[in-house]
Amino acid sequence: MASNGGNFDDDIYGGFSGVTNKLFNYDVKEDKAFQNAIKTSSYGKKTSTPKFFWNGEKLGSAETMATMARPSTAIRPVGYSSQNSKLFDPLNQAAKKIVVMENKKEETPEQRYKNMESKIFALLEESIIASTGTKPDMATGLAKAKEASSLDRTLLRMRDQDGGTYTHNFDLTFFVLFNLANVYAKNEMYIEALNTYTLMTKNKMFPNVNRLKINMGNIYFQLGLYTKAIKMYRMALDQVPGNQKELRLKITHNIGILFIKMGQYSDAATSFEFIMSEKGDLKTGLHLILCYYALGDVEKIKHAFQLLLDIQIDYLEDEKMYQSNPSYEYINEMIKSDELHAYEQKIRQLAEKNILISANLISTIIDDYFNDGYSWCVETIKNSYFSPLAVDLELKKAVIYLKQDDIQQAIDTLKYFEKKESNIAINAAINLSFIYILKKDIATAETYTETAKKIDSYCPAAFINSGVCHMMKNDLDTAKLMFMNALDIDSTSFEALYNVGLIFKKLHDYNNSLLYFRKIISNLGHEQHPEVLYQIANLYDALGDVPTALEYYLQLLSLVQQDNKVIQKIGELYETDGERQQAYHYHHESYRIYPIDFSVVNWLCSHYIELQVVEKAIGFYEKAVLNNPLDPYYLLRIAGCYRRIGNQQKSLNLFKIIHDIYPENTDCLKALIHLSQSQGNNELCERYMSELQKLEKQKEVRQRIGTGRPPTTNGSRISSGEQEKRSGAGSDNYQPPGTASGSGFGNNKSLDVSPDYNALTNAYGYSDPLGPPQERPRTGFRKNATVDDESDEDINPYDLLPV
């Protein structure tokens, strides 16, 4: 016991293991009061939805809390711990950023002025960009210009309110107002533009403001106020200094143009003469010639033409350099793509155009004969700086002779160049072959085409003319070969492609023909050619593709809107497609454009008759009678329409009038016979039947004498309609409704349904093959006897005599 007690005393921790401390045995979960307090309290709870993650075993939050491990002993030291511990922050203030507010500094007046000027400059730039370019937006440009003007006025008021301490930028104000007036003028708001320019000219702060009167003169010119425009131009001319010579000459030129507009050619010529004396140009020279041409002063016309030829430009400089030194060939090829070279080419083309126009114009007035006047122009050009143009002028002389229908003079002119230089001789040969093609002298045309091919074997025009010659001889294979050779030289040749398409069309190879016409369409790009569209539409029509043919015909109609034949063809295609209403619309439109086309008139009247609106058909027939009063066809149709609507008496009276005018018309007699029978007038019926028999006998005898054949037998008599049907024309014999026609129109429903007028053009104008009847001899006397039976006594023996 002692030993045990000694050990107990030595152990400082002894005796505690057997003691039960309630503090260490306290369980929070079993404390009901504490648990109820936690449930009812909101302390430490988060309002946001936690983010969860899956760790493979249990569902936990995305933000894992680093919990400290429970100490293995009962006592845990207090103090610093290396493990992370979460600070007590119930309001989560640590996550919020602290923003430190700084007091904004007030802008100085100078900064405000600069910011306002920057905005004005930006608006001006936007306005200029919007109102210029390939696709200008004038509305946006005007809106920006107005906004810039408003800000400029605000800036000026700010300066005045600050006591004028800041110097205002008047150049910016000038820029703003000038842009506003310019945009007004572009939007055709001329009054607003004039008001703005006037406001600028009254402000003495703007330098050189009087030059704006040029713009005001342009606006007055647009408004047609030529007197005020001249006044403004002259005021501007007074303010332009003498060292700005180009501007002064341009203003003077504008004044001359205005005098021409006012008909004051003498004053205009004075302005243009001043320009030509100072520094002449091509436009002014041409205008001066036009003024003297209007005044009729021949001597001054010649003087003005010589002044035009004295204008110096760098004409054919590159070609001369190439001819002098062939080593410059590659340099010239590079120069051709240069912008300066393009500008020079433009000036040369303008010079050639003005000189050729002037020569063609004055040749008819400077001499009594056109040939002499033209020769004077050619000789004058030969002695001038533009001498290379003389050859082109002489070649154009042949074209002028062709326009005047003087073919022989054109041929003589072109033959003069047969033995000239190669480039001139080949042009003459091609033009000569073309002229002989027009004259249908194929042999001579072929001679000149062969000459052209010998001079230049790579000239597509020579092969094209040769192909046309073979095509006119109906040698289609050789013609196609010539056109193919032309296409080998120039694959985009319009004439060669078109002619090859025509050859395939004649050979009924419609698909290949379409191929070549489509190549023309692809080469032309956005440009449309009416002849090509017509050929494509016609080919699709021949192939039976009515919808595609209609599409191309409608495209063609957009180019030739007044072509009645195209409109009629569209109507016919719609009728083929079963769209009767559209067919009527286009036929009626064709009639509106060209009301004397008989085929359209007949179609419209047939349409109205089928719809049982016969009254409208009568109106069209009456207009057709006014166009061709010597043709009884439409008179017969009108009478038939009256019979169709039940007005028998008016129809009979009209047929009688037709019979009085055209007593030899068998169709009218047959109609009278039918109407008299239907009305029960036997006496009138027998009279008309007797006249019909006599008329048929006379025509039979005349036909027998004219043809030299024996008379027909079996009671067959040739009526006028049958006779003209044999000669290639149709007939229009009268027939009652519902019965078949006896001579020529068995397919028609009745006489009232109009047939194709192309077969009826000459059906009713009978011409006696023997000529007019011979006059009765004055030395003899014979009593004419008239019998009603069919005997030889009703034949006039004088009709049997030879002419």
C-alpha cells in the first residue's frame, strides 16, 4: 500500500482518470433548448443557393471548409494555428469591392469649346461621306449638315455668354455653312441653298466669299433663270484676280453657254472667241462653230474650224515613239494600263469626235455641193496637227453617201483606198464587200472578201462577210466554217455568234442554236439585245417550251414596249397555254398600239362572238371598214353580226347595200338568198338566185378563156371563193349558222367566227384575167336578150373575143 501510495504521489496527473467531468461529457445534440434556438435563429445562414459538387461518395458544397481535426487529447492548446481558418464575416463584406469616389473636375470654357468643335468636325465628315460616293445617301448627309450647323450656332452663343474671351473659329463656320448649302443643292432644295449662300456673302468675316456667286449662278441655271445666272457669273468674274486665268475662262465659257440657251448666238460667239484667243480648248472650238453655223456666217465657220484644228494635244505620241524605236514595245504595253494614258486616250477621242462632228456639220453649208465642202474639210485636216484623221474622214464620207442612198458614190470613194496602206485598204475592202452584199451582188462581194483576207488573214470581219455570202447562196456548211474561223480569231464576235445561231436554226438544230445565242447573252453582260432575245424566244417556241418562250418574250417586251407584233405573239402563246384572259389582254393591247392589224381585229371579234357579246365585235368591224373601205369583207362581217343578234331586217338592208356596191360578190348574193328564204320572200329569193347563176356562168366562161381548159362538168361551177382558194387565197362564202362551209372554211364554226385574215387579204377583190370588157362596136347593132333559164343566150359573144 505504501508503495502504491508513493507512486500515486509522484504522478502529477494521477487521480484524474477516475473523475467524471460533466463538461467533457456534454453533448450538444442532446440539448433540446440549444437545438430549438438554432432552428428559430437566422444567424449565420446564407441566403444564396449553394453550389454542390460530387466527390464520388457524398454531396458536398463547392467551397469546402477546411475543418480542424479533433484533438486526440482532452485538452487543446490555444493560440496560433497554421491551418486556414475562416474569418467571422456574416455580411460577406470581404467579397465586396470598395470603390473610392473621386470628385469630377469641372471643365474649363476652353475645353468645352474644343469638345464642341470636335463634334462639329465629326458631323461634317459624316455629312460629306454620306452625300458623296457611288451611292450617296442625301437624306443622311442633309441631316448631319443641319446638326453641324445647329452645334456651330450653339458654340457661337457660348462664346457670347462667356464675354468673348475665346476666339471663335470662323473657318469652321464657313465650312459648316458651305457644306449645308452644297447638300441643299444636291437635294434640289435650291431656295434653301440660295438663302444659305446669300447669308455667307453678307458676312464680312469670310474671305473671298464673292466666289460663291459661281455656285449661285449654277443654281439659277438649274432653275432656268438665265439672266440672273449671267449676272452672278459676271459678279464672280469681277472678283476673280487676273492671275487665276483658268477660272476666269471657265466662267466666261458658262456665260457663253447661257447666251446659247437664250438664243443670243452673237454674244455667245464673242465669249467663245475670247476663250479661243486666250487658251482654246476642244469644247469651246466646237461651240464656236455651232454659233457661227446658227448665224450662217460661212467665212467665220471656216475660221472657227481652223482654230479648232490649231489646238495642240499630245496626239499619237506613243505610236510615234514605237515607230521610231521598236525596243520601246514592252514599255508601251505597260503604259497602256496607266491612268495618265487612259486620260490621254480620252482627250484624243474627244478631239476626234469634235473634229468629225464639225466636218460633217459644216460640209453642207460652206459650199453649194456636199462633196466640195467635205473635200475642203479633208484637205484642211491634212494640213493640220490632226492629219491622221483625214483618212478616217474620207472613209466616213462613203458612209455618208450610203445614208444619202448614193451607193455609186460610196463605191467610188472606197475604191480610191484599195491600193493605199494595208490598214486603210482592208477597211475599204470590208466596206465594199458589205455594200455589194446589200446589193445582192454575191460574186463581187466574194471578190472583196478574198482581197481582205489576203491583206490580213486574221481579220474576223472578212470571214464574217465571206460567211454571209455563202449563206446567201444557201451553202450553209461553208458559211458555218467561215463563221467558226471568225470565232477562232475573236471568240466574242457578235456577228459571228449570231450568224452561227441562225445557221443552226435553219438546220432545225434548235439546241445548238440556243447555245450560241446564249453565248451572246453571256458576252453582253447586263446589256440586253432585242434581236437576240427574240431569237431565243422563237427557238423555245419552236421546241414547244411555251413557259420559257413567254419569259423571253416578256423580257423582249420590256425593251421594245411599243412593238405590236411582239405583244400579239405573247397573246398567242397565252392562248396556246390555255390562258384565254391573258391572251385577250395582250391582243387588245396590240390593237391599241396598231389598230389596223387585221389579224388582231379578227381575233378580238372572234373572241367577242364566242363570248356572245356580238355588239362589241360590230364596233371593231366598223373601225376596220374605215381603214379599208374598198374591201367588202368587214361589211359582210357586220351584216352577219346583225343577223346573229336577231336583227334580220337590218342585216338584209346592209347586205342589199353591199350588193349594190359589189354586184359580183357571190357571198353577198348567197346571204341575200338565205335571208329572203328565211323571211318567206320567194320573189326576192328567185331574183337573187338568177343573178347568182348568171354571175357564176360569166366567171366560169372567163376562167375557161383565161386558162385554156375545157369547162367543168358534172354541174360543178367554180365560185369566186373557190377560184381564189386555188390561186393561194382563202374565201369567205356565206353559210348559215351550224352548217359547213362549201369552199374554204369548213373548219370554222360559222361565218361569224373570223378566220385568219392572212388568207383573206385579196379574197374579195376580183380582177378579170381578160381585163375590162371590150366596148361594143359602134358599126353593129344587137339587141340584148335576157332569159331566166340556163341557156347559151345569156353569154355575151363579145366576151369570147381575144383581147
